[in-house]
Amino acid sequence: MRGAVVHGSVVVITLVSALALAGGCGDDEGAAGPGTSSGSSGGTSSSGSSGADAPVDGGPTVPAAPSCAAAGGSATVSAPVLLKKLADDGNEGWLASPAIADLDGDGKSEIIAVRGGRVLAWRPDGTRVFSFDTTKDRIWASPIVGNFTGDDKLEIAVAARDSAYLIDAAGALLNGFPKTWGTETRTVAAGDVDGDGALDIVVGVRNGSGATADVVNAYHANGTAVPGFPPVARGAAGCSPGPCYFAGLYDQNLAIGDLDGDGKHDLVLPHDNAYASFFKGTGAAFDASSMFAKRSKTPGVRYLHDLELAKQGYADDESASNQAHFTNTPPAIADIDKDGTFEIVMVGSVQNASQQDRKRGVALWVVGSDASRRPGWETPFHVSGYVMGLGDGFSPELDGPTAPNAGNLVGLTNQVTVADIDASKPGLEMIFAGFDGKIHAVAADKTELWTADYALNGRALTAGIVVADLSADGVPEIVFATYSPDANAGALHVLSSTGQQLHKVALPGRGSMAVPTVGDVDGDGTLDVVVSLKDASASKENVLVFQVPGSRPNCVLWSTGRANNLRNAWVR
């Protein structure tokens, strides 16, 4: 058994009645039928127990732990087979990854996707459950599915432009919503921020709200603000004395998890600059390590590659020194070295410290909650190559002309996926796409395991990666989708855990900007892959469901965009 792999997934649990918890049955955020687990929410509680002391994380019942033991499968991975096309209302898709969840409790999961400004849900047979219209033109961030109200049903949270919504399993808007705040909300995730045993909705905006530097807010299920939020306006940020450098959250730049073990979920927010904020559930910024001169709080720590320069807070030669830029940086929280302490994992674009040269590749960072560098990670893992990846319009050259036929395409998303894909290596692996047109897999000790080309000479990009065993042999595979300005150049890719191309399935139009979602949709014990296409096709069949013959739902380590249906990227 690949026991270490179990820890590469995230559990989503909620406190329902003691009776329900004692039963231990049900579905993984509804992602699989009774008695099965797709792993779409991840592993187990921190104690490995399904008892009433399990942390509140948002599923209707306690799921079984994903197991990456072989399940009678084969080393041969079957190609995904198109099973069904789901019809929407003719809307365009963006970066929002679909969700798989049992909304009605019948043991079969529904598919939830956002298209344009609508939230849509379908049954496994393709019939429509509901279509909720936000009346806005775009939903950027992936929909959240969890138990927010404390009953035995799931709710769905989304943000469209400047508003956040919470709807029930039938598509009806709940009292207290929408919440309108800030500029475009591109970041949404869920967690128990205040430790009251209920899920909260956390949203982040592209630019600060009004005259304040606030870029993050948190709401209860009734629409009221969580105490301490927004942290600057409420005086909770704890940045006096500072300095603190808050900036916008552009691309699902949020992870939620308990960094300090106090039972309240904390926030990780990489900003649209060379800084990142780590907030406690109270809204207070974490103290920065004393190694950083005159930087008392984490939002004041500048991510210069050279540790000595980072300690002093500035570069001796700003034109030459490398620093991070976290504009498109969805982070993760994971104990990558299995020492019992969670690390913060981020992939940022690299620029010189004076910000004149932004095409210096990407860098992988592993830091503590005080922004200190982990042993072996005193400097980030730097991939210096640049093919493409920056800027809206999918321009191969930064600030250059828009690529022909690009339309509404955006630059590369610096998402990082954390999962145990190599049982022979201690700890967890980190998988991400670089600006060099390659997928990179990096071990916990900072060694690079492999790279895989995917970018078609700068004409294809990916938003992120999911990880699941597609052949039931106990060894996970790598799955991602690409989008391109060239018609029919996007594809659904399957790689081996060693980076070998196994399958490449062509996608119509400009492919898919959204991270695919893996899970057992119809409860038949076989994994499905759900892909939300970029284009609004004339047929209006814009969400595709593929089945992978021979697969089993026992080993799904990172099932969807931001790891799980809460979109919190917390790996346990």
C-alpha cells in the first residue's frame, strides 16, 4: 500500500449530528456514491478518526479516506472516452473548475459548472437541475460546494464581478446575499475562519475597496461579516507597526487552513506585488520571523530570491536581483516534508527587483507561516526559461501584440498542485506549469523529478493540474487541460507519474481554461473527467464528461481546481 499517498489529499468534513458521524457513510462532498470515496475533498481528519471531534471542513458526512493501494487494476491507463455533452445557455467559460457533488442526496453526484455569469447543475444523465443567473457577465473563480448552513444539505458559493452569492442545492439564493464588495472578485474559498464550527465564505478582490487597502473579506452563511473582516478597515490586520504592503488578488490567490493549530482556519494571500499576507482567523496578520529586519508582520516581507537581501528588505542592485511577483499565484498549504508542520507553497513569476524585466521565468517557494524559508528552501526553486505566460490576450511576448484569434484568453495561472506522486521519495511532490512551456515536478527536498513539454511552442497554456489513479494500479496519474488561440489545439492531457505522455485528447474550439475535475459522477465505481470548455459553441454543449475505463475512485489526490470543493488548497 502506498500509505504516504493518502496524505496528499485534503479531507472535507463537517460536524453534523453525532449519529451521522458515527455512521461514517456517505459521500466525499457528494463526489461519490455511498460507501465510496472519490477523494475530491481529500484524506481524513487530523486524528484519522471519524468521530465528533473531527474538524469542521464542509462535507455532509465523513468520507472514507482515499487509499492508493492497488484496486485490481492495470499499469495500462485507458484513454478518456467522451461520455456526455452537457448543454448550457450558450455562455463562455473562464478559469472556474467544475465541481462534482451529490446535491440531492440520492447517491449520485451532480455536476456544477459556471458559464458566463450563470451557475448550472446537471444530473449524471445530462438533465438540467437548475440554472442560477447572477445577472453579471463573468464568474472567474471556481464554485464552492459545502455545508454552510449546518443542515444536511449542500450549498454553492460563487462570486460574479463585484458580488458574492450563496445558493441552495435547488439553485435558490439564500437570505443575506448577494454581498457586494470591492472590485472584481476573482478569489473565493471556504473554511471555518472564526472557529465556530461552521463554514465561512472568504472572498478576495482584484483591487482594494474604496480608500482602504482591504482586499479580503469573510462572511457567515447568513451574510454577516466574520469578526475582524475586512482586516484593515476593522483594525484587525495588526500592521501597526508595519510596514504592510497589501495589493490585489487576481487569480484565486487564496489558501485556507490551520497554520498555527488553534482550530481556526488561517488565510494565505499572495498579492499583486512581491509580498504575501498570512492572516489568522481573527484577521490579524501573522508575525514575521525576526530574521527580517524591521518587518514585524508577514505582509511586510519582500520575496527577494537572495535570503540575505530579503532579510534587509531591499536589493543592493535592484536591476540585477530576482524577486517574486505573485499576481497569478493560487497558493497551497501542505506538510511537504511530513514533519508535522504545514508549509505554504507558492509559484510566482520572476522579475528583477526594479520590475523592469518581468520575463525571468517562475519560482517555487516553500515558507513557514512567519515567512521564514524552510531548510533546503533558503532560495526558491527557479525555472528561468520563458516561452509565454504573462499578460491578458495571450501574447507570447509581454506587452506585445495579441496572439491572432486569442480573444478572451489570459496569461498563465501559476497554480501549484501538491500530492504524493512518487512513493519512493519522502514527503509530497509539487507539480506546476512554468513559463518555459513545461510541466515541472519537484520533490520535497527541492530536487526536480521530471519535466514534460505541453505548450506547442508557446501556443497553448494550462490553468492547473489534477492528480488521480486512472488505472486502479495504486499509482496516480497527472491530468490537465490546455487552451489555445488556435482552433482545436487545446487538449485533455494524461501523463504518468514520471511525466510521460499517455494520452492527449483533442478539445474543440479553444480548449479549456478551467482545471478539469475528476470524480465518480454516476456512482458506478469508475472515474469521470469533467471539462468546461472556453468557447460558447453554437450547439451550447460546452461541458464535456469523459469516462476512464478501468479506473476506480479510491485514489484521487487532487480532484479539482484548488484541490477540493471548498477551493482551499489545504493538503492533509
